Amino acid sequence: MKIKMSDKPAIVVALNGDVTARSLVQSNAMEELRKQFNVIYLCSDSVSIELTNSFRVDFLNSRGRWVKLVDYYLWELSYFKYLRRFTSIRERRKDFRVIMLSKKQRTLLTVLSLPVICKIIMPLMENLVVQHNKEIYRFLKKINPKIIIIPGAQSDSFGLDVIKCARLLSIKTIMTVMHWDFFSLKGLLRAAPDIISVWGEQMCEMAVKLHKIPQEKIRITGVPQFEIYKNSIDMNIARKNLGLPVDKKLLLFAGTGVPFDEMSILEEIDSLIGTELFSDVIVLYRPHPKKHKSRKNEKDFNEYKFKNIELDPENILGKKKIGKTSLEYYINLLYSIDGLISPFSTMTLEAALCGKPCMTIAFSDNLHTWKFERALTFKHLLPLQEFDWVSLCKNKNDIKKSLVRLLKTIDKSDISLKIKKDIQYIVYSDKNSYSKRLFNLVSEHIGKV
């Protein structure tokens, strides 16, 4: 235990892994809270980042095989329960997470998600098998914090355990959502916190309409890891910081994690540059850090002999490690580009926060089982289809037309200001820092029922 004793009232921040630690701690999201509270980090054993004033729980190893198995199926069941609420049987069969399951798993979860059965089986397994972690319970009882902050992340069993223990101890909880698609593609909450902090108005609407969460339990505070994009960097300075040419038009291709043939799209774009498009265009390719392993016919990037497409600087230098990219690198990368190309990566939002237009890919590759045009139906992606600075490409034959539209959008005057204004609907921000907004949220709810 590395906890400092203090006269200040305690607040516990639960961290399930390095990604959430980077988002909530290394982004300085706790800066304002640390001034008036003793902020203590309760870490899962998945957190490898060294944090001061922290306590690590041997969470994964303490769970038996049977508990882990039941816990896994409860997360999948929460997703099937969500699908039953909002999709038809035909649509469910095309869902990516459903496709990746075995036939036996799909059949089992389809039966268990029937309302009558699910109403019995979920609380039974939750309370009798999964239960709550005794070490977390003892720690929270000893610290007795004023409030607990929990990241809203996909299948976060650690955070779920913290909520369960907090309920038993009558300690209030605030969940800060980490994923853009948290209320669109992650399933229903297995245990609800007292307050949910969301990115923007769009996420608030999804939480209320799709998950039936009461409006009074939701607060719009923005995203901690995206606050850095408020610190605008001159394009030429950003390019020099990364060793990129200042006399070219730079487009960033941000890859997707699902099985998808990105390389054929890159080949098509490469052939267009210098022939049917201006030759002063360079495309930087940034593969998704968790690119799915089941991709077909994909060779190493260097085997393609591209003329106008390069790996982004971090990948070229061989420094890329999953989840380790610094926030400083991201801000330099996104302020150095003129526009973004992506199959609906979250980096579309990050680029928009920097005032950059995008081209979104929404067609299937006819190679993998996953049909990418289904992304057009995802609730969290609907606003992007309405913004006029988004060049939507629904057919591979339209790549050239979509690229031309993107390049024309880049050249529009005041387009950057418009993009930053539009994106507020999805990612809220104001003159205060995220750290200050989170402090105000905590202060509002300490002492309230």
C-alpha cells in the first residue's frame, strides 16, 4: 500500500487498466480534486503504471475459473439483453460481437436473454457466483471515501466489483464514461452508479433513450483524454515536431480494429494520387493498436511498395506499443494533418476537435464476415452522417469522389471553426478544464442522497 495519510477528505478513483489510468490520471483530470481532497487510486492488477497514493488489488488472480466464466457470460448476456431491446432477430445475427461467438454460445445467450429467464438468471448468478471482492470491500471500508470515481469501460469487472462494494457500504459512486459507443454497443449496465458523467448531449440522449437511465442521474462533463486538443498547435510547428513535410497536404488514415481490408483502400488511394488527384498529397497510415488478428490476405505494410502512403511517424520509428501513445504525440499528429480518412475510428472525433474534416468509410470489403455498412446503423455514429464536413463513402467505387469532396472541404474558409462548433454535440467542452468540471460535479454530490 502506498497511501499518504491526510486531513483532507478522501476520494477513491478505481482504475481497471493502463488505458483508464492514462485517461483519468495522466491527463491531469484529478488536478483540481487533489487540491481539496486526498485522492487515492484503487488499482486492479492490470494497471502497470506506477501511481503515487495508490493501492493495488490482486483482482484477476483472486477469481476462480468458474467465477471468471460466469462473469464473462454475464457481460455477453447484458449485450444480448440490449440487442433484444432494440434490434430484430435478423439484425442480431449480423452483429459483429454475435458473429464472433460460436454457435453454441449464440444459442445459449439467445435463450438466456429471454426476458423471463434473464430476470431470474442474472441476479442469481450476480449475487451467488460472482458476488463482490472481499479485498476491495475491506479497503473501501477502511478508507471510507466521500465518493468513488469509476471509469465506464467495456466489460469492466473490476469497476463493477467496486460499485457492488460501494453499495454495501453506502458510498456514492460517479461513473465517467470512457468509450464513445458505451451506450450504443457495450450492452446494459450490470450495476448502475449514482451519477454518470457523459461526453456530451448525444451520449446523454442515448443513456436516457436506450438504457432508461433517469435524466437526473446524468451530467455532461466532456472527455478527460480529449482536453489536450484545446491547446491548439500551429500546423507547421506540429509537422516539424514530428519530422513531417510542411509543403504537402497530409491526410491521416486511421485504421479500425475489426476484420477489414484496409490495404486495398490504401492501394486505391495511392493510385489516385498523382494521376487523378494532385500529387502534393501524402497519406499517413496509422494501424489500429488492437487490430483484429483474423484479417485475411493482409501482408506487411512494407510489402505494398506504396508511393504516396507512409506509416505515421510513431510506427515508422518502431516505438508503437498498444495503449502507450502519449497525449502529446496525438495532439502533434492531429494538428499536423489537413484531414482524416477512417472507417469510423474514434480518431474522427479527435481530428474534429482539432478542426479537421474527415472521410468516413462505410462499405463492406466482400472478404470478411463483418459487413462494415452496418456501422451506419450504430446510434453513436448517426450524427457524423449529418455533418457537412464529413465525406461519407458508402461504396468502394466512390473513393475518388469522396476524396475530392474531402479535399474541397479542407480548402473551405472557416471550416475549422464550424467543425469545432458542431462536434460540441458529441464532445462537450467549455472555458473550464475537464479537471474543474469534474471537481464541480464531485462537490455537487458530496453530502447529497
